[in-house]
Amino acid sequence: KPWLRTFKLCLHSCQPGASVHMMEETPASNDIPPSAAIAAETSTGDGSAGRPTKKRRKGSMSSKRKNEDIQGAAPESNSGLADGASAAKEEEEDLKEGDDDDLVEACDLDDDESDAVEGPVLFDDGSSDDSEDDAPRNRIGNVPLHWYKDEDHVGYDIAGQKVMKTLTSGEIDALLESKDNPDAWRTIKDHKNQREVVLTDTDLEVIRRIRSRMYPSLGTDSTEMVEFENKEAAIHPVSSVDPPKRRFLPSKWERMKVKKLVALLREGKIRPPPPPKPQVWDLWADEPPKDRRRPPRALPAPKMALPGHAESYNPPAEYLFSEEERKEWEDQDDQDRALSHLPQKIDCLRRVPAYKDLILERYKRCLDLYLVPRALKQRMNVDPESLLPKLPSPKDLRPFPTHVAVAYEGHTSMVRGITIDPSGEWIATVSADETLRIWEVSSGRPFHVVHFGATCTAVAWNPTHMLLAVACDEHVYFLDPGLEKMTAAQRDMGSAASQGDQEKAGEMQEADYTVEGEPSLAAAALKEAVTVESLLTLHEVVVPQGEDGDEAKPEGAKARAVKWAKVEEDSPLYKGGARIKIQTDCDVQQLMWHVKGNYCAAVSPKAKAPSNAVIIHALHQQKSMRPFSKLKKGGNVQTCSFHPTKPHFFVATKTSVRIYDLQKQESLRHLISGARWISSMTMHPGGDNVVVGSYDRRIAWFDLDFASKPYKTLQYHDRAVRRVAFHQGRFPLLAASSDDGTVSILHAKVFSDLMQSPMIVPVKRLRDHLINQGLGVLDLLWHPHQPWLITAGADGAVYLWA
């Protein structure tokens, strides 16, 4: 506003160090305008304001007479100053005697008063003449100016440049300037900003009104200043009358009213309100209660983190990045960076450049405050250790594997699959180096090597016969490793194991376990008269039957996946022991034998025909069955498993697990894992618990006696979980391998009491495998009789952990 700028200059002129240049001598009335008389009145210092001459009513002193009195006063005479002060007081008295109309008319000048100057009429029209020129040059704040009296400058401007001393403060220079400059009487020297300000007529009128105790603007309405109806705004008393005595004494009318209410309460005519009815909900109702809930209260926005040393323009040396750290920071994604900027060392604050992402960060902060939901969390003063379950010590849960006992060396590429025979003496591994290798468990001696000419993806040992099922190059081979014909003497002569290893092997045979009173699988295999050679002899060409009983077409992926063929005798695979092959329309990723050894399930997640995703091959009948003609929504089949005691078949898709009854040919249950992509599945020997591993680093434990959702979800790895496996013997152990190169060992004990939950305790983390091409431990399995773990990694290593 115009008057605001003038009021600031007026206040500044009263501060130390600022001066107002006035005229030393009052010139003749013809030399200066009547406004010079205003400056003369201002220089008297008697509290009256210099102002333009205005028209008065009759009886008041005319403006011409007043100007003559003021102009005739000498500036150096004290009597002249006194006369000017007395004239100003008389003028104020005349203003008080005049009414409002005369004040408005005083703004106009008569034609006969040639020496009178028209005064500006101050109305607030909402505009402002403030500009950047009125902004202070000197940005030193409230620093006293006498601190710069010995310097050539008085401060610094907004650009950091010095504000040099350019104003002269001598009296002689002021006198000379008053003679040469006609506006010297209305010029103010601003010593702080080192500039001269020339007061306009509007500024002089504002100063006059302020010194006359009037509003700076004529447009100010003083009638609506205080809201008397608003009790909160009326903080000052309206009148100066003392409050009466009755305001400090208790009200007798209130006493009478309370007395009446007490009498009614004693008579029982007024009763307290009944208590509210308790809110009761039906727990077994299908629909929730329809009572409208109260909206949540507004939550304050979270505060931003305060800047640290790294955000400083002159940070310590340890916060500055080296060349390697700088390159690593630039290669990272914006979301993975710990700092949003590179710390820099700048010598002074004036040289700090503008932050280019300032507007973007403010915009994101506004989006966070506007869009991101907030939750109110109540803090409890509870010891965190008291909330954790009290788990037993790992020392009390032994035995479990802790270190590498035997290393099986020979593979030159990643090992894709591993299996062990029922006796626990031999293991078979398949690798990307196109070989199948059979090892002795106790000594690590390689016994047999078969070259397939293509990458082998899966291998499984028959639980009742000494034969292998191997998946390689879109084929499934049934192979005789030649271990059944070996006598005990030949095994002892060919073995390089020590006497201690032989004792362990004897202990393994003695420790052959039984499940629910049934004889062991190895003992049952010895009783059977069927030999491996008779099982692997292709008696006749089996014509595959279609789903409707008709003969299937001789061509197509559907027909190829169920066609049994004999391995040619002149091929290298026949010399390695392969006898029967079954062609598939895609690579088989998993082979799983039934506990009785007659059925083998082959899983092909990328099969061309949906019915070929899971095929069950019957070894004795030498025929294949497709249990699913087509799959429902849920993704491709990833893995499968047989129930250890019931005719149930478990099929895991990407996100769920389905349980089927093979005898009744119907679906039993649907387990929802909550994982994005299931990688593996294992069954507890009891058959009531299923554990699923996923590529999103989680392990889901299902209890089949309860809900279809996971009983517990575990996460112990930083990368994808490749394989999970229960110990199928008498040890309550669970293992999980991951692409981070580690294996987690858990004590997983399942109680026979249904009221008692399983006890899951992590006991050990095994870390000897190396990461190759982003892959870690690809497969693992437990020894059937000992708490030993065998792992196969992408680094081509196979270890026995004891």
C-alpha cells in the first residue's frame, strides 16, 4: 500500500544512523512551493507534522497567514522554532474544531490561494507501488551499523556483493546540497542501504496523518473495527464502570434451582438414565453387523527426516564418495540409492548451486501426503524379547548336519538333479555336462558314468528296485546301473572306503526303519522275485489308448508322450544300461516314484499339449496314463508328489496346490499358497503336512487337518527357494536350498496330538556352495537312514553334509 511504504521510511528516519535532510534557511515565498513550509514544520521536532496548506472555515487562521509566519522564521533562531511549534499547535486546534465536511473540503484548493498546493487524497484502491527498488539492499539483518564504521562498506546485498559507503554525512555538504537541490528538504538518507529516498506528496500526506494520530488512508472505516457481538473478540471492557458485587457472589436463583432438583431426586421423581444396552454380535452369522462405524480420526502427516552430514555443503571427508563409490552410485537404480544426491565439498555457502530435483522432490512429497494412506500405531512399552517365542537351543535338537563330510568331484557344469537308492549306499547325479554319474556315498568314489549327449534335467531312483529313471532331451529313460549283479565281495574289493566308513555302512543297514509297522522298502524289494532285467524288457508294443477308449492317432505330441520304445542295442546308451525310452513333447523337469515302485510321475511345465504336463508311467504294465485332460486356471504344473500311505496325488501349479483321489478320480482339496510362483513341494512322512517352496523367497507350511491356507509362512533366504525336502526317516528335519548359495536346516517336529502345533526351529545355515550365473543350490535330498544331507549346486559341486 502507498502509506505502508511511507510509514516504513518514517520509522526508519527515527532510527539511529538515519537522517532527514531539511532546509537550513527558509527561502522567500516566491522561491519555494508552500510544501517547503511542511518540511520546516517537520524540522522543528515539536511533534507536529508538516502538511500541505488546506482551506479552513471562518474563524480559523488562513493558510497564507500561516505560511508567512513559518517562512519568516529563521532556522537558526530558537524563537523561530518556537513560533513554528506554536503555529502547528494552533492548526491542530483548528482541525479539532472543524467537522468532517470541512476536512474533506480541505483537500481542495481555492483559486485565489496561488501559493497553496493541492494535497493528495489517500484512498486505498487495493493497488501498491511497492517494487523491487523498495526492497532493502543490505541483507545483514539486525546487525548494528556501528560495527562497520571502520570499514569501506556497510554490509552485503542479496548477490553477496558489498554495499559500499556512498553517502556523505557532513553538515557542510548537506547545506550545499540544500542550495542546489530543490528537493533536498524532502530527501531522506538511508544509511543502512546507502541510498537517498525522495518523499512524494503522498508520502508527506501519510506522515502528516500519522503524526496527527489519524488513519493513514482516508478510506479506512473505523466504525466496524471491533465486533462487540463477538464475545471472543471483545477482550477489552466496553465501559469503565466497576462490576457490581453480585457478580462475585453465588447466584441465589441457581441455589433455588439446585434445591428443587435435589428434592425431586430424593422423592424419586427424577431417575438417572438407564445404562446403554450391551452390543452383542452373532459370531456365527453369515453377514457382519450393519452398524455404521465411526470414521477414523485424521492422522497427522509424518515428518520428513532431518538432513544429516551427507547433505551438508561442506561435509566431512568420510562422507565424500570415491571414484568406485561414485560409479557404483551412478549404476544403481534411483529406488536403490541410499542418497538422492552426490555429496560435494563447497568452500562457501554463496557458491552452492541450485538443486535440480527440488521441485520434483516437493511434488513427490505432496503426492505422499495426498495419496499415501497412513495408519495409527499405538506404541506399547513391552520388552521385544518377551514377544518372541521361547525356542529350545539348537544344541538340544541334535543331530543335524553342520559340515561337509564328503565331496563328490567330477562334474564340469551345474548339477541339475540328485537321487539316492533306498539302502543309502549309492547316489546318482545328472548334470548339464550331459552325463549321469553314480557315486558311493561313504567314500565319494565314482562307480559308473553314462554319457547321454544332451543336458540331463532330472533323475529318480526306484524305491523297490535297483533301477533309475532319467529325463534327457525330451525323453524319459529307464536305466539299469548294474548294481544288482554285484556281490558283496565285489563291492568290498572295489570300495576305497576305510574301516570306519564300512562300520557306518553297517550301521545304516541296521538302522533301517519301518513306518507304521510295515517292513522297510529295501527288505520288500529283496523278497520280490521280479528282477530289474525282467522289468526293463519290452515285451510287446503297447498301443496307447485315448481318453474315450479309442485308439489314439499315431502322430502328434499326445501320441509321442505315451509311446514306449526299446533302446537300440548298438547305441552308447544301451551299453550304459538304458533299456526303455519314452519320448515326450518337452523337457521333463521332475521325476517322482510312488512308494511301491510301480508308478513314476513325469512333470513337463512347458508341455505343448496340456494333458502332457503330468504323465504317470506304470513300469510293470509298461503303459502311460494322463490323469488330466486339461488344466483349470491357475498356471502350468510345476511339481507333483504321491501321498506316502493314501492313493492321493498332489499337483502344484504356480500359485496353488490341488489334491486328487486317483481311485475315485475326483478333486479333494485346493490349497492356496499365497506365493507368486511355486518351485518345489515335499510331503511329511506322516502324510498330514505339506511344505511348498517358491521363487519369491518364501516357504509355506500346510497342515492338511486344518484350513486350506498356510499354517505358517517362513522366509530365511534372500533369493529364490529352489528345493525343499523332509527327512523321510525318523529324524524331524527339513531343508531348503536357495539361489543365494545357502541351505537352511530346520528342526520340524510334528506331534501326534492334534491340539499341539508343529515345532519349527531354524538350527543351521550351510554355506559352501558358490553362485554360478545367478543360481545357487539346485537340488538336495536326505539320507534315508542318517541325518545326512546331500546337496547339488550350480557350481558343479556335490556335497555330503554330516
